[in-house]
Amino acid sequence: MDAFPAKLVFYDGDCGLCDRSVRWLLDHDRDGVFHFAPLGGETAGKALERFEPQLEGVDSLVLLERERDEEQVFIRSRAIFRLISLVPSRLRWLRGFGVLPRWLTDLGYRFVARIRKRVFGPPDSCRAPTPEERLRFLP
């Protein structure tokens, strides 16, 4: 796959918080613009090798955006702020924290990332994606 979807979210498939985040995006992405792939999957391997040095140590959410032939990757807190700004929801006010220095917002992000599996546990297997949603998941 050379051409990736315009908005591709990579997530940790073993993380309950990442699973909830993906489900939240599915619920709020009324236009169906986001596609999803696990960080350990083949799609992530092919797409993210271009951004290898930038992605060292990233193991939660990553957003790859493609507009025309230009790709941009958002990681850590910048991925969260970008996702929130692209999805209509009551949480859009949180994007205002994006004006804070990246080192500060990434510090908070890294703290949550470090404890997320202990606090949120494994992914919840209760909700199965609809057939339409399933088409938005890549290997």
C-alpha cells in the first residue's frame, strides 16, 4: 500500500485507553474520515518507517495526515490536540492547551502513557465494530 488514507490513526492494540480513544473517534467522526491501524501491524510498519527517528519510543497514538502528496506525522500530545481539533465534540476546548510548550504537554502525555495499561487495563472486548467501521481498520 503506497497511498495511505488521508487521516490514519495508529494505536496500541493492547491498551484499554487506546481502545477507548479509537472508539471515541469512531463515535464522533461523523464523516468517516479516520482510518485505524495497530502500531504493531503491517500498515504501521510500512507507513511509519518514513518517520523512524521521530517515532522512537512512541507506543500509543500516532496520527499520519496526508494532504495531496505531503505527509505529516503527529505524535504524543500534538497527536491528541490535532485529533481533537478535527473531530466535532464538546472536547474541542482542550485543543487550547496546544498553545503550551510541547515539552510541557508531552510531559503530561508521557505520564499518562506510562500508567495507561495499569489504570485502564486491556482493551474492552464488549463492542464489536459495525461492518462500516470494520472497513476503516487496516492490518
